[in-house]
Amino acid sequence: MSEMLMKFYGGQSDKSFGEIFQQGSVDLQKYMMEALEGIDEIALDETIHIESTKKLIADLPALMSSQSSRVAEELDEGGESPVSEFEAKTGIGPVILKNVKPPNVVEKIWQILSGIEEFSGIGIETFFGVKPRSFEADSDRERTIQEKVNAVYHQLNFLGYYRDSKMKKDRRFRASFSDMTHAGVASFCHFFLCRDEDLVMKAAAAYEYLGVNTRVLHYKAYKKMQPTADTSAD
């Protein structure tokens, strides 16, 4: 998954989307087979057919390839990274979105996007990952607040709202992913103190949209801490 997302930003230039998808299915197969090791020695319900399960896992790469091959081909034919293509087609990116000021950042960005024909049939909650689509796993399950924060944060970064720099590089991509995780975990806290402006702005926008009461404090060296969110924890 991480390699695929990194390629969205222009990384992994030595691999095609097809190769990344294929390797992902092989890795998943390996992890699932490892999880089954020694399971024959455990007393299980007779309705659980171990051999059938192993066969399904063995067939997994071929099954996933048949389902993802068309998507991979379309992505590889594009030439440019999906992020660059999105910006070229919509005219929306960091330069435009950095002019979006609080409050109601997510709603303001959605107002810009909803004017584009391709997004006319999508709701704001679905686009920002707050509400799962019908084809997603556990689509009937309410997402946790941490999952929702991560989803909104990731989408803001993809669109270009205070996007992290050099996302095509492995180290920077992993750092960005770590920042997103911090923002999600901090949604359970009263305060979130941080000096990274890009992280602060995306987290504050996500919290505001989702009604998270965590108060974000932007720490700047040699300056007083500045609150970036109007809400505070009870």
C-alpha cells in the first residue's frame, strides 16, 4: 500500500503500478500463509476447512491480478503521477489551496471541487473518506474518529492543502504518513502541540470538520504558541 501511494506522488519510478500491485498480492499471500503455520495442531471447529483456506490463499495473487490489472494499466498509461495529472486536469493544487483560510477549510475546498463535473455525483463525506463507499470492506461499519481524521488528513495532503514536501522520496513519504498517524492519535487528547505548520494546518482542518475537541497549538521557536483551532476539549 505504501509503495502504491508513494507512486501516486511520483515516487517508485523504477516500478509500474502493475508490478507494485502484483508484489502487494504476493506479500499478502505470504503473510496469510505464515499466519496459518501450525494451525493444523490447534483444535478447531469442524466447519473451518484448513485445506480449502490454503487453496484460496494460494490462488490469491492470480485473483487480485485479474481484478487490478485494468486499473494498473490505466494508471501506467497516464505517464505522469496521478497527483500531477489531477492538478493538471483540475487546476487545483498547493498554490490554490494555500489561499484557503480557516474556518471551514474542508467545506471551502469541497465547494471548489464540487464545481468540477467529475465530482458532481460524490458527497463530501464520501470524497474525504468519512463515509465508506458500498464496495469497501465493512462498508456498513461506522468508522472510528481516528480513521476519519486520517482519511480527511490524507485527502487534504493529496489535494495540496499544506502538502508535505518531497513526497516521492521514501524518507519524506514515511515521515508524512507518521504525521498523519500522530494527528489521528491526538484526536483522543485535550491538546496537540506541534511546530510543523503543514501538520498543524491539516490536523486543525480535519478536527474542525469532524467536530473533534482537541485543541491544536502551533509552537514556533522563539515565539508564543498560537492556537489554530477554536474548539477545546471538555
